[in-house]
Amino acid sequence: MVEKPAESNSNTSATPPTLTDYARKWGRYIVEPMARALARLGIPPNVVTVSGFVLNIGVGIVLALGHIRWGGVCIILAAIFDALDGTLARIVGRTSRFGAFLDSTMDRFSEAVIFLGLLVWYTRLGARQEILLIYATIVGSQMVSYTRARAEGLGLSCKVGILTRMERVIVLTAGLLLNQVLIALWIMAILTNLTALQRMIHVWQATRKEERELSEQIAPEQKPL
């Protein structure tokens, strides 16, 4: 992913490291050599970002054809490729706000096409339970991303929650590889929406704290001399 600007934490306390943070830390030993090879070839980071999305379209097609376990394998390959753009941008010194925006947008589209592939397959099977769970998961996944983006628009860090994108990829991949998609969908349908709720509560608490601090600053000034 194209490296994103550091978030402002001035309004909130520091959040604990997420699974995504740990994955980036340990994954660099695999990703950095690949990114340096791409840098030597002169491939721009944004091209890698868009190429990752194209790979995920391929994943969606594989799933739509009913190749569930192969879909899990393809997601792993696409995830590795998806991690290259941010590292590549850092190596070549081409990080940008648009690159971060493009990366986040392509991430949302990538999730959408993967779930679309599953939706096509289960629609062909007439599996109503899976279809409803896919819908709930899509809504929850988009709300997890939206709540973070909206919070950052208010100047708040909002990386909290049980099921961020990294965890969603892990749960879905495990479900596909083990051919236990229904279990994975139940987990994601519940926990994505719970994560969105966690982030709403987090922002509510942060804004209330700001309001209290502001009122405490104003109150002494209003006291009569």
C-alpha cells in the first residue's frame, strides 16, 4: 500500500499497535527486496497499486467460478503484491497524499470485487444464508473504513477495533483455504459491524473529552474578578 501520512494524535491518546502494524514490521523482510527490484525496473508506486487491484479482480473471478481454495491462495498472492506499493514509494521517495488516497480507494474496490465473486458463486447455488452474510460483511467492512476516514477528517486517530482490513483478509483467507466460508462469513459479518461500532464509541469519547477540556479552559475566564 502507498505509504500514508502520519495521523495526528494530538486529540487522542496513543492507540496500541494493531495486527497491521505488526504485519508491516515483520513483512518488510519479504516485501522490501521485492520493492527494491521494482524500483530498479523504474515501476511507479501508483502503477503497483492499480496492478494490485487488477489482481484482486482475478481473485473475484476465481471465486465466482467456485474455485474456493484456489481463491484463498490467490488472495495471499494479491495481499503480498498489495503490500509493495507503500514500501516502493518510500524507497524511491515518491510518497504523496494522492498515492495514499489512491491506495485506500483501491483497497475498498478490491474488497468489493472479492465479495462480488463470492456473491456470484453463492447466488448460483441459491445459498441465501451466505448471500445475506456477504451483504452484512460488505456493509460492515465499508463502515469500518468510513468511520476511520471520517474521524481523521475531524483530526482524530481512529485505528481501534477488532477486525481491521488485515484481520478481515486473514479470516477470509483461512475460511477459503479450509473450505469453511460460512464460518468465516459469520465471523466477518458480526465483527466488522462491531468494529464500526467500536470506532463510533471511540470518536464519541474523544470528542466528549475535547469538549470537557475546552469548557474547563473557558470556565475560569468567565469568573468575575
